[in-house]
Amino acid sequence: MTARRLVLLRHAKAEPARGQVPDDMRPLALRGRSQAGAVGKAFSAASLVPDVALVSTALRTRQTWELLSSHLGDPGVDVRLRPELYEASVADVLALVRGLDPHVRTVLVVGHEPTMAATAAHLAAPGSDDAALAQVRVGVPTATWSLLRSDAEWAGWGRAGAHLVEVSRPGD
């Protein structure tokens, strides 16, 4: 059986909040645009090309996906914009993951903190990477992803049900 991989990515660096722009419409900062491209290059190099990408509808997450995906070639990723990821709880993320087709092997969720780190911490089973687990317990910086693996079908993913393999981010 081939392990399923879940990649939880916090969006790249966004422009600071300003009163006249709603939070969900904040665009990526220049640094964030660079980060997103670097994430795409890292995903390509590590063969972390997703079958399905679940992307928050916030502008900064959509831009993160668009910029990173430009480095993946043309893999035919099934991209699903999900408004519930904008203010998602761990339970919301798990509901989306559990609803995936069992044939899907690699899923990317592009979302927000604190939910991306909290979801990784929730799923991390005994035997997960200690440094990665310590990082997700305190939260992750922008453009940081957590990689989890499990042989379980998506419908069975839950607390302590996957191995947290790594937490990584591209160099700035």
C-alpha cells in the first residue's frame, strides 16, 4: 500500500492589515511572492506535487497557490477553492481531508495559522519527528509546510493517526 501524504502550508507573507482592506483581501507582500515561488521549487524538487489542492479563498492563499503551482509543471492538480478554510478549525480541515477520494495520494492544504500548525499537531502520531512536532506546537511562520504520512484511507485520518515527517520552509 502506498502511503497518503498531507501537506499543510501556511500562506506566504501578506501585506500588513490596513483598515480599508478586508483581511481576506490582503495580497501577498513582495517577500511573500518570492516565498511562494521558492515553496513551488522546493515542492517540485521533493516530488511533493499534490493530486488535490484545497485552497482557502482568501486572496493571499490563492496567490500563494498560483505562484507555487507555476513551478510544478502541468501536473493536472485538482484545485478546490474552499471558503471554509479561511477561518477553519482543525475539525473543518479534517472534514475536508476525510471527504477525499481514497485514490488520492498527496493533498496540499493552503491555509492560515493557527489552524495549519494545530492540524499537524493534532494528527501527529507517536514516532513523529520531535523537532517538527515542537515547531507545530508553537505555530509556524509564513510559507512553512508540515508533511504528514499515513497508510490509512483519508476517511480514517484523526488524532495521532499520521506521522509528522517534517516541517520546512524555503530559505528567504
